[in-house]
Amino acid sequence: MCNSFFNRNNFDENWSFMKNTNNPLEKRKTTIGGQALIEGLMMIGPDKKAMAVRNPEGEIVLEYLEAPHTSKVDKIPFVRGPVRLFNQLVLGTKALTHSAEIAEPEEEKANDSNAALYVSVIVSVLFSVLLFMIIPGAIVDLIRSLAGIVANTKGISLLLTLFEGVIRVAIFILYLWLVSRMDDIKRVWQYHGSEHKTIACYEAKMPLTVENIKTFSRFHPRCGTSFMFLVMIVSIIVLAFIGWRSRLINFVIRLLLLPIIAGITYEIIRIVGKYDNPVTRAISKPGLAMQRLTTAEPDDSMIEVAIVAMNAVLPDIEGSDEW
């Protein structure tokens, strides 16, 4: 792991050599992605990972993370998705924890412990399972019981499954809306927006400058929000073929199918990221709409951080990051 510091006053001087003169009308489809952190961003390139965080002194702290490990699993369609998502969750949690250590004043850091942070992550995962898997099924079961509905036909079973999916999506949207109203989360959403705008600027082959990046949209089809929403839709379709059973069996089936649903969704996201046509744009629209809740327009200082993180992971070989 390597640390570097960049003072905001000489930011443009330090990074002016990174500008290029490619034709802005040319486009690239990059595999580079990122994650918003506390006062910063993590970016993942084809052979480099880095995080950039602004510390209380106003300096941008850049750290190169462990290089990605590749295996045969990474090339197997529908299997690589769950594996990569799990690895991303582990890496993202570590980066988020470390960004808080960099961004927070010393007196606040002393009150935290790694054990408490990891416990909070576990609790968050369990909370997500409760919120998006157990509660929707329980609501449908309660309504079914009160209405005296018996799932003894394929039609009724399908309707119950579809109703559960609608409730799951509604809870997801309500959850995002409530979280987006928290002041601390708003800054994370701004960094999320700076990530999307910076990647879009790079894909347009424009020089990575604050002024250029500000002109791009904060919405991007290859986003975690889009992925999560698409998971909801794919789960509705997949579970429609399974049918409705008892509450316990439904829960077990949904847990077992999660890797399969994630694998299918990952492959769809790859297609959406690689191609731009009416079909992929239609698939992207709901997820892009959800990003109105999980992204916000960044200020110039946030874009500066995004540029540092992005430049740190750009491939040494031109085009090696494209789909």
C-alpha cells in the first residue's frame, strides 16, 4: 500500500500532465468502476486499485490497494458475477472503513474500533436480508391469510410472487429515499456523482479536468444502484417460475437463488455497459431513475478527488480496460 498527498492549491499543476488531446467525438467503453467513500472515492481498473480521500487538512490522500487477483472463475459467465460481487463487498467495506479513518479528526477516530465497524457491517447485511427478503414475503403471507387466499393454482401462485416483487421494489425505493435525506449520506452521494461524471468524461476521451467533468451527467448505466434495482426485477422473473409455497420454504428458496439471480443480473449489466442501443437504453432507464436518489451534483473539490483516483488506475496499455 502506497500513500501520496496532493494539496488543493497546486492540484492543477500536479495533474496537468495527465491531460490528453484525443478527439472528444470518439467514445470508449471502459470496465473501470468505483465506489463512493467517506470524503473520497475508490476506483478499480483492469490492473490497479486505488482510493483517494481528502483529509481534514484539505490534502488528497492517495493509496494504491492490492492489485486484483484473476482466476479462471473470473471468465465463467453467470459464475463470475457472484464471486466478483463478494470480493467487491469485502474490498469496499475495507476501503470505506479506512476512508473514515483518514477523513475524521483524530479525536473522533479514537472513539471507533475495527471490531465495532465489522459488527456494524454484519448487522447491515442481516438488516438487508430482513428488509428485502423476509418482510415482503411476510406481508404477502399476512394479506393472503386475511383474505383467505389459497395458493392452489399456478395463477394464484404467480400473482402472489409478483405482488411480493412489487412490495420488495417499493421497500427498496422507500429505503433509498429515506437514506438520501440524511445529511451525512448526501456528501457520499455527491462523491458518487463525481465518480460517474469522471468515468463518463474518460469514456468520451476528454481531458480529465474539473471544467470538463462538470459538463457530464451524474447518471451512469454501470452503477451499483442500477444493479440492485435490476436484481429486484430479475428476481421477480425468476421466482415467477418457482411459484408460491410456505413462508419457510419461500425464504430458503430465495436465499439459494440469490447467487443465480446475481449472476444473471451481472451478465445483463455487462451487456448494458458494452452496448448502446434501444434495448440496452430501455434496460438502463429504471436504474438511471433510481440514481436520482443515490447521486448528487458534486462540488469542484470532490471532482478533484475523483480525478486523482481515476488517474491512479488508468491502464498502462491503451484500450486494455475496454469491454
